[in-house]
Amino acid sequence: MPRFCSVAHDGAHIRYLDSGGDDLGAPIVFVPGFTDVADDYIETLPAFGRRAAVVELRGHGHSRAVAGPYDSDTLGRDVGAVIDAVTDGPVHLITFSRGTAYALTWALAHQARVRSLSIGDYVPEEIVLTDEVMLGLLDGRWRGSPVRDRVDPAAAIATVRAARAQSFWEPLARWQPPLLVVRSPNATVVDDAAWARYRKLFPHASFHEFTDSPHDIFRPDRGRYPALVRSHVDAVDCLPV
């Protein structure tokens, strides 16, 4: 049965959801989006087919960091703290939306521990948002509940203000990890130019478009992205698919 755990790191208590079970030599660690909480994925974990953990970023859900900091390097180290709590070996790293930037911050510094990478509807960049955009997100709803019930507003604003524009395209292209990328063509996050750039820089990657999804690629089918990830990581590990 999945259980919630926590790890203390850099002035924060980072909660994560751990499915338990057999990791088949390398568990999956999933870094979700900016308005996500780990609870969103309780029913999704079995679809990965092996032990999987969902990181709840500081300031989200029950992950707390009263005094911060909230910069991407710190958030990347939070991802690493969860990974280290789950395993001292390799992982398959999965992302969705803005969680991609924090996952890549850790992954690029620990390439030997990353067996594969899957990116869900995002570009390999840290994108700077304005306070106005963040306030609009905070006043909205995500997956049926108010965003302010999911993310601490002060932490959200602090995260936006600590962000810096940076690109991971070139270091990721030099690395060339086993890569799966999914996008929704109905959203603007991965536009046609970015999609073409992905295809040019990563000729051996696996690419999929969810033509019936919004940016939330877990709609309308919550199991589709996890099923692709499962096939991807099993193939990397040379397991029967």
C-alpha cells in the first residue's frame, strides 16, 4: 500500500508518496507540476509497474519550509533528498510541467544515477513567471480544488521571485539520456518550435502527443502517461514489455 513519508532537508520537511514494492533495480521518482500535490497520484502509482515515489515540492501540500529558500537549486536538492531517502542507487526520473526544471537541476548534476528520463509537457528550461501570472494561478482551481488549498501562497510567490531564466537544452543534449517526451498540442507550453527542437536535439528519444489532453496530460486518461513511462523504463532495463 502507498504510504506518505517525509525527509528533513535544508530547513524543510519534504513529504513524498512511496508506493513500496519491488523497484526492479531502479525505482521511479516522479517530480510533478507546480499546482500538484502527492495525493493526486495515489491511484496512479500502480500503473508504473514498480516502486515509485512522488515528490511534494516545498510549499506544496504538507511539505513545509517556513523560512525558505525557494530557488531552483534548493528545490533540486529537495528532489535529491527524496531520491536518497528512497534509494542509494539509480532511478528513473519522471516529470510533469514545472517540476521538470527542478528534476533537471538534480539530474544534470547526478547523471550517473539517472537511468532514464521522461518529461511531461514541458521544455528543459526554468521559466520566469510574473507575480501577476502566479496570483492568477493561485486564484484558480486545479483538478477540482482551489490552488490556494494546494500551495502555500507565500511560498508560491517566493518561488516565482527566486526563479531565474535558464536553459537545460544544451547540457541535456550533450548527455543524451534515454528520453521520453510527451506534449499536448492544445497547450502552449511545448509549442511547435520547441517540439521541433526536441526532435532535432534528441534523435533517439521517444515522442508522443496527447491530442485530446489539455496541459494536464493526465486528462482524460490518468493512466496513459504512466503506461508510456512503464514501457520506456522497462525497455531501458531490458525487461519484458
